[in-house]
Amino acid sequence: MQAFIVESANKPGELARIASAIAQRGINLYVFSLGLGSRGGSAFLATDEAGVKNALTGAGIEYREIPVLAISLEDQPGTAAATAQKLADEGVNIELFAPVQSSEGKVTIVLGVDKIEDAQKLLADQFIEWKVPGQMGVGVSPM
């Protein structure tokens, strides 16, 4: 599974413009967006990755793809910090750390990193299957 990262201006309507380009194709999305001063960024997880690529390209919106995996963490203080430190100690940069589900004391995190193979080795005991709602039979798991 891939996440699509779009950098943009932090101003009214930017997320609407980008998400609308994808929505016009009927693609179900998980969207994470953040403003940092005058700049902003959004990450999209989708049921139809090829459709997202076509929608963004067709709208002239620059993006980058990052591979993602899903992990399970205990829902308690320090687990995100410990996982981030484990990756940092091995030189793995986190580009997306997005909680997508919480249930029974566990949190599902979709994790996008610059060195996916290293992350897979480091976090092998935390992998779980997760899919964007509406996506049939494709989970996030080790490559």
C-alpha cells in the first residue's frame, strides 16, 4: 500500500481543492492534513491508488508516494515514542505516523518511512492487516 503526500499552501480551500480532484473519481480516502505556518501537507490513503495518481496528475498537483505498513501499538503512554526511537536508532525516517483505528487497548498505526525494508525487520512483531474502508482484500502487511 502507498500513501500519497501533497505539500501545499496553508490557506482556506487547499485541502478541498486536492481532495475534490480525487473525489470526482469516486475514490474512498483516508486523509490526514496539517498546517505548519504558511505551508501545509496532506497524506492520502486510498482504495484506488492508480486512480489517485491519475487524479492528482490530471489536476496538476505534485505528490510523492511512500510505502506504508500497518502496526499495532498498545494504547498507553510511551508506545509511540518507543516505536519512533526504535526506527530512529536504525536511521529510518518517519514520513507518516497516522492512527487509523483504536480498539480494546490497541491502536492501529499506518506508518510511512523512507526505508521500508528496515522498518519491516525492526517492527516485524507489530505488523497487522489493515485496509482503507471500501478496499477489498488488500491489507497492509510486510512486502
